[in-house]
Amino acid sequence: LVQAIAEAHRAVFVPDLRLKARTLDEQDLDLIVSAVAALRNHPQVSGGVQLLGISYGGSFALIAAGDERIAAGIRQVATFGAYFDLVGYIQAVTTGTAIVDDQRLTWEPHPRAREVLSQVALWMVPAADRPAFGAAIDGELQPEQLPPETQALYRFVTNDKPEEAHELARRLPERAQRVLEEFSPSTAAKRIKAPVIALHSRDDPAVPYAEALRLQRALPGARLVGVELFTHVDLRGGALAAIPDLLRVWRFTSWMLSAQERGAARGS
């Protein structure tokens, strides 16, 4: 993908994030900010900087776009299969239901989504409690044997009642609440100044389409393209039978590539 964008005569900078190990690390957000600053000062860049993020990377791109150090200089943010609110995302993964503006949207998550969630939750647990928390998640330890704060996190990530998700989140220890806020684009939404475009599979088994709807409602100017051509962010077979979806993806790609052209024309 990076090679293709570069061949379209764009300068591309890919930061090496710890996210690839399924870890939520504050340093990743700083790396994205640093990457934007480096591109803005690069002699080959004349059309402004755009952030493109895929899956969790799209969520990180949105969060970074709200950072005051770079917010005013972002030309556009493009996401593909991103989550928007961590509490809402966890609600959907654990209960099979997302609630968006009082509307209940059923969803069948892929087992891999639960595995990723368990890894993210493990990172929110104090290091000393992680072995016991992991054992409880695997059914090898009774949750009542966990320390109270770790029990609260266990109840949150194993909850099966969608209406209780936000209340359980409010009962989490301070560290866990801070992680949920810091790594939720919804927290940064009011600080995002750049236009946002989003591509999302309507039957995405890893991140529910409800997250794209949350994004669109929180950022009224955001443009959303829904497709069925992908399994999360992987292209399915039989693409020739999905010409309308291919045209939608092309529209999204055109929005993405044209952002720099508009900026270059204005001399930015």
C-alpha cells in the first residue's frame, strides 16, 4: 500500500509502532505526531500532511490529529476499519451488541476480536496482577481471587449485558479509565480540525460498523464509505462481482489522494 501511494507521487512516512504487537503505548501517539512534524518540514512535501490509518492504526491517527502540536497542520485524516470509542467497542465485543444513540445494533465478533481485547485488557492491569488476570480470563482462576481493582476490569471485559458496559467502565481503576480515554478517538473528537474520511466494511467481524457510525455522528463533516468487499481490512475473493463496492473504494482513494493536490494548489 505504501509503495502504491509513493508511486502516485506522494511522500510517505510510516512510523514503526508498538501497536503491531497489540500494545497500547503512549509513545506510539508521540511517534505519529513526530512523523507529521518531520513530513511538514521535508523539502519534498508541499501539499500538506495527511494521516492514513488502518484498523487500530486509524484510531491512533484520529487521536494524533487532535494533538494541539499538529492539529492545525493536518490536511485530512483517512481511516479504514477503525474503532472510535473504546468503551463502545468493548461493549460490542463482549456482548455482541453496540448501542449508538439508543439504537441497538447486533454484531457477531470474530473470535480474534476477543483475543485482541484480552491482550489490550492485560496491558491495563498492574504488572504484578497480570498472570492472575490472564488465568482468570482463561478460566483457570476464580475471579473472586483477583484483587478488587483487577476484578473490576475482569467484570468489564467479560460483561455480557450491553446496558451495563458504561457503568462498569466508570467503576474501573484510574489507570484503566485513563487508558480508555487516552486511546479513544471520541475523547479527541472536539480537537480534530482536519476533514475526516472513513472506509468501513458493513459486516466487519473485527471492528463493528457501529464504530464508523459513532465517528460520523461525532464529526458531522466526516465522509463515510460503507462496503461489503472486505473482511475487516482484507479483500475478499470474487472482487469482480462487487463492482459497486470497487467504485466506492475508488471514491475513497480519490478523496485521499486529492487532499494533497488541493493543498499544493494553494501553496501550503
